[in-house]
Amino acid sequence: MDSSLRKVQDVWEQDTAIVEGVDISGPWNRMFGQRVIWNYTPELIDEIASFPGAESFAWCYQCGKCVPVCPVDVVGDYGPRKLYRKAQTGISLLDSPDLWLCTTCMNCLRVCPKQVDMVQIMPAVREQALLSGRPLPAELQEALENTARYGNPLGQPPRKREAWVKDAGVPVPILHQIQRPVEWLWWVECYPSYHPRGIDASIALARIFHALGLDFGILGREEKCAGDSQRLAGERGLFEMLAEENIRTLSKYEFRHIVVTDPHALNAFRKQYPKYGGQYDVWHYTTLLARELPRLHPLLTRQLPYRLTFHDPCYLGRHNGEYDAPRQLIEALPGVEFTEMPRCRQNSYCCGGGGGGMWLDSFAAGRQRRRLSEERVLEAVATGADTLVICCPYEVSRFEDAVKSTGYEGRLRVRDIAELLAEAMGLIGEEPAKA
Amino acid sequence: MTLAVILKQVPDVVEELAIDPSGTDLDRDSVSYVVNEFDEHALEEALLLREATGEDVVVVGVDTTGELDQALYTALAKGAQRAVKLVGDVEGSWLSTRALAGLLAPVIRELSPRLVLTGVQAPDDLDGQLAPTLGALLDWPHTGVVVGTELADGLVRVRKELWGGIMLDLELATPAVLGIQAARATPRYVPVGRVRQAMRESTIEEVEVETPVESAPKLSRLRAPEAAGRAEMLTGSPSDVVERILEILRARGLY
């Protein structure tokens, strides 16, 4: 250590310094010494980048484009660039609460010039945290245990997965009962099977399918969670177990395409299940219904006097490129006014439910100024809309809670596109089918 | 030295339980099983002790369901060193707590553990008789409703819950049998990948046993609970419901 240096507020500077005859004594001469940043080691960055899938963590060159588009940073202090910087300063992502805040919404990857891919990095690092026995947030642990035990994160009885069908008011064929091929296998998923508001949308969708004369069937109690959000939360082993079981179940039945309610299931079937031998032609229900618009149009007979705005689900839009189908359906609704939110399409905001966020709500809320869902509801309210239209089953409960917590109950309603279409077709009333 | 943990599977009540046409058993085809919740805490407490002292943890169970392997592999994945399964004609039967303790006692004596940990009670052992019965059969000291343990030379210090929030700290000479009410930490999560690894790489030791002939009461009939008809459902608007609740509370002198 140079004895002429003295420590002032963590920065080294020289009391007296004459450089090439110029006296630069005083606090400002610290810039001629080594910058403090040089004292840091890349060890933690190398550790993270060594996990399979997390290699791109090390490619970050700190440009910071990711931070302003990160929905978590908008309500807190976060952003991929900051994770890299924190690793430089000795804070390990493995042990930081930051590990559980990313919703894998993919907006950072959209703007990253270095292709630092948090959608791969987060599950990889979370998996290491789980495998090394680090404790995980209790609500997430419960959801993972429920999924492993019951095939759904809600902890609901597997046999009740098809119970909603009895309220549908139209035939909903269940494949283990009908024993015949169908054209469309409808993958209903967990929340649309068990959550009361999810069931409302399922009933609406069943009635629409029926009105269109679609040849469809569901797996009912044989269906298990597609598992994508559990995978993104770091539980790859659980995901693999679910994928293997679901692929085995699907192999028992004949169908031509799969239609999913849940964009997270869409993502799993399109991008992950093929790795385990499950190759399917998979459609989101908005894509299917948009294709059927010529037949739907004449059935949309009721005027809906609503002012609508629409939230793009991350796993439908950014992750799977579908922005138009939901909008085509909304524009086909008679009588509605439609306004986009400022953050829409490729730059859509995130409801906070993806990547395991659905089961980290209070963990994240304790570290944020407001929930992501609340931020989004305020944006929807600012458009003057009276209805926030959604097409992902995570969103209805998140946004309805956020409408209440932000004080807009009675002024903004949250409705699935399927509910609005079914209402315009006279298949359901203004109130949920099963109140 | 080892710590023995007893694991028992019980019917999962998330699904509605159905009674078999015989009327003396559950419909086993529709029952799924989970590890008794208190046993999960016994395992967690043993794993915490292992982390502090380096003892080996051995999980022991009687396979009455034919599905005990899953529970044992999960325990191995969580950090247990050995798993012992008692098999034989007991599969498909419900053992009384006394019979269960009788089957376990010789196996546990052979393991010569420093401690035996089991759940303080189970849905089919609401009196919490397993730990005291085992203690009596082995002639080892016993205590129940344990919420914390610490091993020391030749003894174990335990914290036991009494009533009204009163805790009792006591010391027992080892070996001892403990009925665990709650581990010091939430039972840990084990990733499915680790369980699958344990299924590939570990072995479950098997011990043949026979259903003991016992003078236990014989089950004559199982019945689903009958509605007592005392519940009153309050309907109407939220404010009507609130008014009605206040009325009921006032009538009972509670408000």
C-alpha cells in the first residue's frame, strides 16, 4: 500500500500530488488512481455463467437498455444490468431476493444488443439454488409441492379437474369417456379448471366452441399442469415429470390439433415438449377463434356498450409472437370502443404472474412500490376504459385483485375475450356465467 | 451413531374419501396417500440435527400401502442416509398403533440409534400413542409434543409444548423416543430431480415381517360423517350478512 494514500469515503486519494509540474493535490486527484471497480473480481459472474443455460449472463456489457423496459424496475429496483453489476460487487444472485423477482417477461431480451437471455438464465440459476438446498419462498414451495402431488399448483383434487363441465350448459366431451377421435384437443389447464373466474372463461369458451360446431374434447382428470411456469421457477425435474406424464396421456388419444386456454401451456407445448418427444400442432384459443371469424361474425349479434383496453400476455405476445388475433376478436365485438394502452404489443407491460411470479406474490409485493398488476391496472384506468380485456388465465385473478387494491372496484372490470365474445353471441349474460 | 425417523403414510383427504362396499375399509382404489404431516416434521428435525452433529439419518416405515417407496426415496433425496422398509402380508391392511410399534421395535433396536423421532400424532393415531408405545417396548425414555431438539453428550435436550404457550425444556438420556409436534424449520423442499436421482442411485433395505396377532378392537363399520344440521348459511347482501352476524354475536353475549 502506498503510504502517501489516505482513505477518504472509501476512495483513495493523495494529499499532495505534483504531476508533470502541475499541482493536483486534493480530493479530485482520485481519478488518476485505479478506479475502485478494478478491485472487483469476476468470480461470481463466472459462477453464474457456468450453470447450463446461464452462459449469456457473462455477455452483459452494462449498456443498461434492459433497465427502463424491465417491468420489475418500474415498481422497484431491479433490471438485468443491475444483477450483473451486483455480482461484480460481491452479491451473489443465488442468495439474493433478486433471484425470485424476474417474471421472465422477455422485454429485456427484446432490446438487449448482447442477447443476454434472462428467460434461460433465471430458471438455470433458480434450479441451482433449489438443488443446493437453499430455502425458497414459502408460497412458491407450496405451489411446487401441490403440483408434484396433485398435478396443479392450487392443491385442488385431481378428480375435480373436470367438475366445471357440469356447469357448462353445453356438452363438453371428456376423452376418457367418449373414446373416439376429436379434431381439437382442448388443453384447459389448471386455473381455467379450478379458479372460479377461470371457470367462467372456460364455460364461455365451451359455449363458443359448441356454437361453432367445433369437434373438440378435453382430458379432464387425466390432464396435469403443463408445468411451464414451474420450469421457469427453477423446478426442471418437476417439469420433466409432468411433460413425460402428459405426453404419455396424450399418446392414448387421437386428435389433430391442440387448442390451449393458457399461453404458458402454449409455450410449453411449442418449445419444450418436443424435446421430450411430444410434437403437436398447438393453437392459442384466440388464434383459433380469429381464424373462425367469418363464421363468428354473424353470431356476434349483441351490442356491447363497453370501452375496452387490452393486455398482451407475455407468453402469447413476446414469447410466441401472437399480437393480432386477440385484437381482431376485440374489433369484431359490436358496439365496443377500443383504446390501446401506451405499453402494448412488443412493449407490453407484465401482469407479474409469469416465471413463477403467480406464486411469489407477497414475496415480490414486499419488495416493490406496487404490484406489477397494480401498475398495469392504473395504466388501463388512464385510457378511460371500463373493461380490461385479457386472454391468459393468470391475469383475471391478478388484475381483479389489483382493481380492488388500487380502489377502482366498480370502475374497471376484468374480462376474458371468451367472456366478451360469448356475451356478444348471447351465450352468457353480462355477469359471469357461474357467479 | 444414527437418528431413526419413522414415516407413515396416511390417506390424503384432499380427495373425498370413499368407503369400500364391505363397509369396513376405505375404497383403496380411490385413495391416494401422503406422509403423515407430523412425520414430515420429525424428518426435518432429524435432518437439522444431522446438520449440527453429523449423525446419520435412517428412515423406517412399514409398507401397508404398497407405495411407501416414494416417501422413502423422497427422504433419501432430502438428506437421509438409509431407508428401511418393513414388508410382508401387512400390505393392504390398517395396522393399529400398537401393532405398528410391535413391528418397528425390534428393527429399531437393531439400528441402535441415538434418537427415534416420529410424528406426535397421525390421523389414525390421534392419541399420539406411537412414540410412547415404542418407548415402552424398547424401555427407552420418551416424550411428546416436541418443538425443538439439541444433542449433547449422552443426552438430548428437548423443548416440549405444554399449554397456553408454556414451554418445558427437559433433558432425556439417550437413546430416547420423541414425538415431534413441529420441527424448528418448515420441512424443506426437495426438487423432483433429486428424488428421481435417489430412485436411480439408492437402495431401500427390506425387512420381512408378519402381521402380528393382537387383541385389538375389531372394526365393525366405517361411516361417513353425518351432517348435524347446526350450520346456518347466511344469505343476502354483505351488509345484511354483517347485521345478522352482529345479531348472533349479541344474542350470545360475545359482542
